[in-house]
Amino acid sequence: MALIDQLLAVRIAFVLGIVNIVGLMLVLFSCRCILGWRPQVLQRQKWFMVFYRNHCWYWRLFLLSVFLHAMLAFVGFGNPF
């Protein structure tokens, strides 16, 4: 039995899915540890350091959106087992 309207759950899940993708891209592109990237070259770039300064916030946004997305699946659609 679902606790909220399924149409509303689908709409919110869709928006949270987009936020998940955007959050993941922000985390990946602000990370200096990705293979193939040269951190020394990036560290000299002012735009990257401004972008990198918010790396921890990107992680928080991403993890919160994934958590809310998962909780919405259980609340909106119930346990499938």
C-alpha cells in the first residue's frame, strides 16, 4: 500500500533523478583524483579552484538526493517483496 499519490511520487522521483545526475556530474568534475586528469595543471587554473572550493557541498547535494530518491521509492510505491 502506497503512502502518497503515485503520480506525485513519480514526478518527484523524476526530478530527484535529474538532481542525482547533476550532482554526480558536479562531484566527478570537481574531483582532482579522476584518472587521466592532471591535478597540477588544474590547480593552476583559477576557474577550477573556484569550482573545486564547493566540492564538499556537491557531495552533500548528491548524497541527499540519492537518499530522498530511495526513500520516495519505498514511501510512494511500497515494498515490492
